[in-house]
Amino acid sequence: MRLVTDNDVELPDQSQDTQDNADTLDTPEAAQVTEPVATAAAADASDPADGDVSAGEEVGGDAAGVDLLALEALLLSTHHPLTAGRLAELLEIDSTKPIRAGVRALNEQYAERSFRVEQVAGGYQILTLPQFGDLLKRLHQREIDAKLTKAALETLAIIAYKQPILRADIESVRGVACGETIRSLMEKHLVKIAGRAELPGRPILYGTTKRFLEVFGLNNLKDLPQADDALKPKS
């Protein structure tokens, strides 16, 4: 038996292996392998994290989230304003933001039309433009006259501007008894009981209803014409 010494074992040439590895990395095949790895890394870095939304998606997301034809059909088929929440419910949308974006998109399409979507009584409704008011007034004048008398309009105006108001205060302004007129306005759902005054006998206070806003095309009571507006010359 012979002992094996260090001289009997041929150690590999490490310098040669290093050179071979360097030559391998310089080959086109190696470049083809490393290039996709770098590309994938760059793509991973550019992708947004889960839940992030790019600016482009955020801008177009709302308009794409609602069927404009369906939204238009709902607005055309109702006699009363529909709130954004009700429209979202009917269209089975979780948020009201696409509804508002859809309304803006419809109004852009209506730029050359005689009507547009307006906010009325806290909801949305398709209405004709103000410049056609006189024409439409001639069409509906007889119907308007049959609904509200001059006394009713005067009483309604007092209630609208002074609400909540007592019947005695209304009669003080008009100078005549208004009980029957107020009752008629309540039957038309234009006036309601707004509460009771902290006075002996707890007299009834009157105010206008949501129907009043709908009939006169107002979004809220702040839209009522003011005395200063009436004095301004029409442009």
C-alpha cells in the first residue's frame, strides 16, 4: 500500500476556470439570458403597488363606470328630480361619483341642445334652458293659471321668503284672511307645517316643501330671487 502525497493529486487550474467563466459571460447567449432578467426587474419597478391607481385610470374611470344611455333614460322618464344616490341604486353602482361624472358628460353632449341636466331640489332633472322660458310660458300659461291664483301666488311668496311664518303674520302682510289659501297650497303640496311657535297656544308655523322647489326649478331656498336681483337690468 502506498500513501498518496500532495504531489500525486493534480489540482485544477483555478485561473483557467476564471478565464473560462469570463469568456462565457461575454458570449451573445449570456447576453440573451441576462437581458430579460433586467427587463422584468424594470417592469416590476414601474408597476404600481396593489391598490394604487394611475392618473390616467383615475380620470377615465368615473366616466366609464356609468352607462350614459341608461342614465339619460332614467332622467327623461321621471317627473321629479332623482338624487345621485337613487340613480346609483337604480344603475347598481356602489358610488355616486360616476353619476356626477355621467351628468357632466351628458351636459357636454347637450351643448348645442335646448335642454340640459340641472340640480333641482337636491336631485338631477332634465330641464329646458332659461332662454326658452317665455315660449314655454305661453304654452303652459292656461295650466299655470288654473293651478295658482294671484292670491295663492302672493301667499306662497310670503311663506317662501319669510318661513317659518305664522298665519297671523301672513295675514298681516296681505291684509286679508289667508286660511283657505294656505289650505289650498297645502293640498297642492307646496306648503307644509314647519313646526309650532314658542308662543301661548303654540300656533302653527308654515314653510315651503320640496315640491315647491321642483315646481319653480330651484335647488334650494338660497336660489330664490332677491330684491337686488330684480333691480338689475337684464343683459
